[in-house]
Amino acid sequence: MGKFLCSIITKPRLQEFSISELISLSSLYNIPTQDLFSHYNFSFSTDQEYTDYFLKAIEHNPFIYTNIPSSDICKKIASRSICTERFTYHISHGDSIETLISNTINEYNSNLEIKDIISADTPFEFRFDTYLQKISQEQKQAIIQAFAPVPFRGKVELKSPERTFIVSICAGNMYFGLEVARSKIKRTCFYSKYNLAEREYLGPTTTDIELALLMVNQGQVVENSLVLDPFVGTGGILLAASVFGGVCYGGDIDMRVLKGLGVGRSTKNTQADIFTNFSNYGFKKPEILRCDNSTPCLRPINFFDCLICDPPYGVRAASRKTHKNTTEVYEGTKVFYDLLDFAAGMLRIGGRLVYLLPTERKLYDPLGLPKHPLLKIVANSENVLSRKISRRLITMERVGNAEGCDDENQKGFYQDIRTTWFRKEMR
């Protein structure tokens, strides 16, 4: 395995998900978490412990050593990651430019692979990656000139370099390496292409593209993965799954939003429905059912690779269930427990359930998360919405054999946010 330096994107709204996403995508390419972080002299027993540790660490230093088998896997991860800026093949580290140069020369003399990288006769360039500090053009020139003792054979070429060497600087640490992968999503017009403002059909709760892609990465969607969203709405999450080749299925209790009859809206004053955006982007249309998740119309077949959704919790979108010939309020707590039961019956062993859970930060207790004996929590990230409330991105994995869950003691103690924060605010 190689030692690659991973640069995490430092936007606050992305940092919260960065480590969970890195672990999930590494697992997708068969890299266990303990192997991924094996360059560090510590280990934890769970992915969540690694996540908590590195989330605190990247507040001060967003550069993380990772143990990845090859640069090809780095490219695969970077091609779809939302939170990773780049991977560099690590050459040396130092607390000053003098130490960095000295260590680079030592690595050149002792490591044949690094010697081949430095002595390759191909044009290259230097780039800088800094955190919480700025360096002037004069300082950059001075650092580049300090590398004169390093026996590079290629020529510096700024217009069309074949290789890029990265000098990363943060909190008294300097890293030097060869860039092997850079985020494809950040370098292209990806966001402008799939941005909500560019879509013809939207609803009041359509999931934004960044969050939807993060959820899809947590679900480990790849080409031909079978993806189900039981609260599909206008199809924002399934559209993100289609970007990576997922075969999509969805359901919703509200026929109006599926057919574009007053709830969803067309941004171009045309008749549009849930299928319109898929057609506009050239994606295969999903299979859609009008259904009620409180009384599932699908029998448990343990067929799907992942179930990804943003369940309604009665604030911007009402949570309703079927009652005789009409609908009635669907209690928020019951929404999530029914979702877990449904997922346990629909997911194959190893399949993933990914969903958003609203919480009041002051009352949050990880022991109170909805539970199911056939689903284990593998990731739990907080997305802070305000000083008092947040939503958590929960990822669960299907384990064991398909059996029902009727034991209330195994279901956790999640309290519907409508009965705490929102009701309290309306008093």
C-alpha cells in the first residue's frame, strides 16, 4: 500500500461529513478503516471512533495520511468525493522548508519509488495548498528555489505540465508530494449542471445536490446498484443516485407531487412531473409507486443494495399515512421506526440504509437513535442547522437474517422533534 496525503475540503458544511464519506468510499473499494489509517500509531474498534477523532483533528489540520493500495483507487475516490480536494503521493514532511528539503533528499536516496518519481524526465509544476494562512508570490518563489538541491530531471512547465508537485502548509507542518488525484466534481461544472436552479421540476423539500451526493456516497451506489427511496418526493436523491449509475425505484404517498399537480413546481412554466428532470439529464426514468410506508405495498424480498431517503418530519413537508379513504398525521417517531422495519425487509445483507434525522442539539443522545436488531449504525454525522437544532446523516448496514422486529426495547428512545423543539417554539 502507498502513503497518500488526503486534503479535506475545509468548508464548514462539508467538513462535518468528510471523514464518514472517506471511510465509506474506501470501504467501497475494499479498504478496511484500520488499514486506511494504519500510518498512525493508534487504532480504534469502530468507524465512528475514527470519525470523531479525525473530525477534531481536521479543525486544525485538514491533511490526513491514508494507506491506499494504488493511485488508481485514489482517482476513483476523488472522482466522486464531495469532501476530498486531492490525494498526493507523500514524499516528505518537515516543520520548516530546510527540514522539508533535507527529508526529501534523504527519501530520494533511500526509496527507489520516490527516486523514480523525482528523476522522471517529464515536465512538471509546483502548486501550493495552505490552510489558515496565505503566502505571497515572493514566498512561493523562494520555496520553489529552495528545492534546487533536489535532483529533478524534468523541466518546470506551467502551461502544460504532465505532473504536479504539491507543497502543503498548515500549522507549522510542511508536506511535499506528487498529486495523483484531484476532485473531479470540484474541477468541472458539476454543480452548475445539477444545481437545483437548473432543474425544471422542484418541490419545497427537494434535497440539494451536495447533500444528495453525500448520501449516495454513504450508500455506496455504483453502476447498476438497486436504489430505493420510499419518500421520493420530486426525486432529488434518486437523481443523484443516477449520476453514478444507480437503478432507481421510489415511492410516495402524495400523488400530486409525483404528477406535478400543485405541490411540485415547474421552473419553466411547463407541465412537469417527477420524471422530467431525469429525461432532461438523459438518465433512465425511475420506477415509481404511489405507496404508504406505514403499510408497505412491497413484500420483504431483501433485494435492494441501498435505501436512501429524507423522511418527512412534519415541518416543511407534512408526514401523512393512509387512514380509510383519506390520510391522517403520521407520528414522527413512528415514521423512523417503520422506515427501519421496511429497510430490514428490503435490503440485502450488507446493503445500506441512509437517512436524515432531525434532532434538538441540547437533547441529543446517541443511545436514543432509532435501532433495529438487523441494522447496525456504521456512520453518524451531524449537520448543524442552527445553534439549537441539527440533522444527522445516519448510515446503517443490514446484518443477519430477515426477521421482524417487534421488541420495543430494541428500538431506541428517539423523540419526535415536533414534540420538543418546534412545539416549544410555537408556544
